[in-house]
Amino acid sequence: MRGYYVAAIAGVTLTVSAFLPWVVVGENNLGGFPGMSGVWIAGLGLSATVLAALSLITRKNSRHPLLVVGLLAFGILFVVERLMVRMATERAWAAEQASALVGGNTSQGSLEAIAAPGLYLGLGSSFLIVLFGLTIVVKRASNPYTEETDDDV
């Protein structure tokens, strides 16, 4: 049951990563909570934290739901990482070209979009939740749920 502390801490870090910037282009920070993907990641992080806390309190197994929550969060963050970096680079290039046309000079060169620590923190914590959820599949426990003991004897 102590393993659920790992899932609880990973859920908290997943929630925190939703409030950090995910992509940085020059001075601009993109991604995170105001966007729809940030809201989803914050919700999934909170649900992972609640599932792990309930498992610690009730001594019941919740690795299957944690696996689903971790896979959803990892999928969202992976797609965001692939799409947002490319879109941010193209947006910075278009803004630079437009300012060069209006100003009547040549463009200086395009700004590169780089992934910020919030994205890496979210990917790592969601991957940790997925690994924790996979332990019930890999372990193949004969009885994945705890037996209730009779304390009245």
C-alpha cells in the first residue's frame, strides 16, 4: 500500500505541471492552465491524487483507474508537445515576417520554440502513473483486491 504514495506524489506533480508553461518562444510562454489541455491535465492530476489517496485510506486497489488516468494524461501531453512546438514556431515565423513586411526591412531569422520544464514534468509524472498502473497487469496478482479480515473474533 505504500506504493500509492508514489502515485499520489505523481498526481500532485501532474497537477502542478498544468500551471507551468509548456512551450517557450522567445519571451512568450505558451500552454498550461488557461488552455483546454491545461484544464484537462489539471483535472487528471487531481483525479490521480484523489484515487491514490482513497486507495491509501480504504486499502482498496485502484490501479486500473490510475492506469487509465495516466494514459490519458500522457496522450494529451504527448500530442500537445508534438503539435504546440510546431505551431508556436510557425506562429513566431509568421509574426516576424509580418513585422518585417510592415517595417520595410528583412527578417532577422526565426525564433525557435522549445519545450519548457512544465511539459517535461507533466510527461514524467504521467509516465510514472502509467508505470504504477501497469504493475497490476505485469504482476498478475492472484487476487488484486485485499481480503477483509474478521476483527470480531
